[in-house]
Amino acid sequence: MYIPQPKNTDGVVLPPQLLALTEQIAENVHEHWAAARLAEGWVYGEHRDDVRKVTPCLVPYAALPEVEKEYDRRTAMETLKLIVAMGYTIEKA
């Protein structure tokens, strides 16, 4: 049985400049997700139907419900925290 073991990033505090990236990364995560779904033949529809490949989330990030945006934000935040926890730094060029 598979037991997920993500790196513990609970103690990582992101500096303000990285916190500001969270929303931009979250939007990009959604864009990649949407592009992949479209390439797989998914279409927009008001109600999700995995068999028919219909989802209400094939909309621009700004139009997503907050619960969906929050999922993308958590992905972005955990990615940034992992990068910092691994000893890397991110600097704007």
C-alpha cells in the first residue's frame, strides 16, 4: 500500500517577495491543467462528468470558484516552500 510522504515544510516561512508569487504560480498551474484537459478532449460544462469529459473548471483562473483557486494556491505555496526547504533561493532577475 502506498503511503504518501511529502517533505515537511511546516516550519518554512516564505519571505514577502515569494509570497507575492503565489497567485501568479497558482494561475499558471491552472493554465497548465486546463491545457492538458483540453488536449485530452475535455470540454466545459456546468456539471462535472468524468465519463463524458466535462468540467466546469475549464474557465480562466479569475472565473474559478474560490475553492478551486485555493487548491491551486496550496499547490503553488507548497512548491515554493519545498524549494526554500531544500536550500534554494529565488531571486527576481
